[in-house]
Amino acid sequence: MKLQIKTTFDFGKLAGSVKKMVSTFKEQTILTESKEMKKRIEAGNTITGKMKKLSDAGVITRILRGHSPTSAPLNASGKLLNSIKPIKSGVSINKYGLYQSQGFTTQNNPVIPEGNKKAKGGLKKRQFKFAGKTIPARKWIHDSETFKYDKKVVNAFMKQIGKALKK
Amino acid sequence: MKKHAKRLRELHQFNLELPGKITDYLDEKLVPVSEMAEKVAESAIVSKLGIYQKAKKMGEEFAREITD
């Protein structure tokens, strides 16, 4: 009797395509996460909830610079929002955004508005005593500890793996 | 004249060394989303690896049993 065995899977095929699948997965993740980061900045959200409101001094500095005092905490001029760009290795942002996400201590006593700019809102240019003040973290950027996927995304990726395993 | 030219050439030869990473000198910072995604993908694959290995072993054993 001649026995014929047919298999419906091929581990060799899977091994060959995993690298490409992971690479596509990374590209998609970078795009999705950069969009999510933009949404957080526009809405004034951290990765877990709402950002801490602007301090009174923060509101005054915005008025002096001619920015909206009511827009979200990290979205005064739109500079940070517009700096969020997906690139091959991740998401590029203005470094100010990273400091804000981690929290920092102010080093200077700035005169606002800076340089030769005129004060807006009918206010006078003034110096703020900010040096040594701790700015609390507005954690709007994920790190590898907090970055988690929706189950659906991981399941879809695993479905692709399953497909690649089939002959 | 040659002397001056030589001195000028020497003036242009200098090595500039900046400590730290190049990103420290740029206004842009990188959020390493690519690394994070890779980690997620790897852990997803690793979590299913046991099942794949079992399936592979089972298939091999089955083939051996019916061909021996």
C-alpha cells in the first residue's frame, strides 16, 4: 500500500516571511502612534487621562506671547504638534515635548515675550521667577513599559502569522 | 606666500569632538516607537511559539509512526 502524507503548513515559509511581517507591523505602528500622539496634544490628554491644567503663570505667559490661553497645555503655538512626524525608526518630535512628558526643573527666569517682541493682550513685558520650579510630567509619550496594544491589533498580526504558516 | 598658504591649510585642519549622542545637539528627539512595536511583535510570536513547536513535534512523530 502506498501512503501519501500531505501537510497544510510550512515552517520554512513562515520563517521566510516573519521578518517582512514584523517590518510592516512596525511601519504601521509608527504611523498609528504618531497620529495618536497628535490627537493627545490637540485634546490635552496624557497616555492615561487629562493633562494637568496650566498654572496661572502659564496662562499669563500665553497672553503675553499672543497665544490662546484656552488651548490645550502643550499646544500653545502649534510648534510641538507640527513637529510630530513619523520617520523610519520612530516618531520625531521637538525635544521640548519630551521634557514635558518626563517633567523638568526650570533653569531660567525668562523675560516674556522674548527678545524684541512686544507684549500682547494689553500687558507689559515682564520677568518671571521660574528658576528652580519643578514642572510636573505631562506624560503624553509612551515608553516601552507603558506601550501596549489593543488585543485586536495583536490578534490581527497573529492571524497573518497563521496565514504565512499555511502552504 | 607659500608659508602663509601652508599656515592657512594647517588652520583648517582641526578635529571637533562632541561628547554624547548626536541627537543631544538637535532640536528633534526620537520616540523609539519602532523598538516598542518590535517588542510587542516578538512577545506575541514567542507567546505562540510553544503551540507551534508542539504542532511541529506532533506532525513529525505522526509521520515517523506511520512510516516506520
